[in-house]
Amino acid sequence: MSNIEVSKLSGSAIIVNLNLSVWTARKLDKQVSQEIDKDKATKTRAGNYHKNLLAGSGKLEEITKLAGAVRTWHYTYTQPWSDGGDRVLPMTMFADYRAKLNEYETQFGTAVNSFLNEYDTLVTAAAFQLGNLFNRDDYPAREHIVSKFGFRYSFAPLPMAGDFRVDIGEQGLAELRDHYEGVMAERTATMMKDAWDRLYEVVSKMSERLSDDVVDGEPKRKIFRDSLVDNAIEACRLLRHFNATNDTKLETMRRQLEDALHGVDAQSLRDSDLLREQTKQKVDALLDKFSL
């Protein structure tokens, strides 16, 4: 990757790191684990028994599900960059991403505050639900629980090639720049693989779901959800932003999928054999191009 390409990528995207944490409310019960081993006559510790400290309450589960939804959204609208959790966000998507992130942060904070306000009541209820497994010492004080929840994120610019402010001589700087350009090339290749994988996933999924099963020698339509088409349309929109190297083949295939889905929705595919067959032919033609 040339310095010009590195500079272009650095100016068109930023690094975002999102980290969410939720209290698990699980506790290892050593006594029960030992009792189970003894009851089953094991010769060694065969397993561990972890208690759900808030069994019977869905309050914490709501926060866990919300955190999972936020992570899924985050991974959908960003691309991989490093093993440390950094992701790439195109600047063309920053405003929409930040607005949705703020919305999720508010939802998360509201859910956590609601949980904390009911914490003492939930512990009392757990005493009834857990019976002899209940141990009040397993439950941290409310003020200690607060730190178990987190919604943290940071934005940072993509580093520019050649920005090494160290005194190691020209040869050392040249080696660092070469190394950096290699890293940038590798990470950009990972981003482009992610883009191609997204396109392949929706195309192959549509091809598979629009094909018929054969039952007792007779063709039978497969059932599919509205998300089959919705996800493909959304992928077309995102791939406009995720083509980091302006790959003409990727853009051509993205447009072809977009054209194939123009005016198409899930219900119309269910209702019309002709539209279903025409759409499948277009999708299959795209799928064949992945092997070229």
C-alpha cells in the first residue's frame, strides 16, 4: 500500500473502540460442587456448580440482551482493524453511528439505574427462589455492583504513515515505515475481506432460501423471514461505505445486487412465483461470480 493510499484511508475513516460490561450475577458454590461429586462417586473434581444469584428475575437479563444487541449493531456498522477491539468506522457514517450510539448509551444507563434501584428487592426475592442455595454473603453491596456495569467508547484517528517521532536514524525510520505500511496493507486487506464476506453471506443466503426443497418428489417452498431481504438491502447500503480500496469489482457486484432487489420485498417473493424465480436467477448469477 502506498503512502498516498494510506493517507487517503486515514482521512476517510476513524478508529472506534466500544466496550460494554454487565454483572454476571454468577457465583461458584464449592460446597454444592463437592456434594455433587460425592453423590456421583467421582474420583476427582469433575465439575463446578455456578449459581445464578438472581434466578427467577429477568431484570438483569434485559441488560445483558441490550448489551448483546449493541455489540451486534457495532460489529455490523464497523469493520475489523486490530485484535485489541479497535474497529474502523467510515467518516461518511460517523453522524448516524454517533446518534445511534448515544441512543443506546441512554437506554443502557436507564436499564442499569432501574436494576440498581430494585437490587435490594431482587436479592430478597432470590432468597425465596434459591432456597438452601441462598447465601447473603454472595451478594455485593449495591455501591460495588455499580462498577460491574460499563458503557465505554473512544474515537481516534487512523495513524498516518511516517509519523514516527523517534531518533533512530534514517535506516531505522525507513524500516519502521516499511513495517507500518505492511501492517496497514494487512489490516486493509482484512477490511476488504470483511466487505466481501458480507456480500457473499447475503447473496448465498438468498440463493439458499429462494431455492425449493424436494419432499416426496415434489418441490416445496422454503420459509424465510422478512430479514432475508432487509439484511441484503442493508448490506448494499453499508458496502457503499466499506469499500476501503474502491474495489471496482466489489462495487459492480454490490450494484447488481441492489438492482436485483429494487422493488422487491419479502412478501412479494412469497406471493409471486415469477418474481421469486427471477430474483433467484439474478442472485445465483452473482453467486457464480465469487468462484471466478
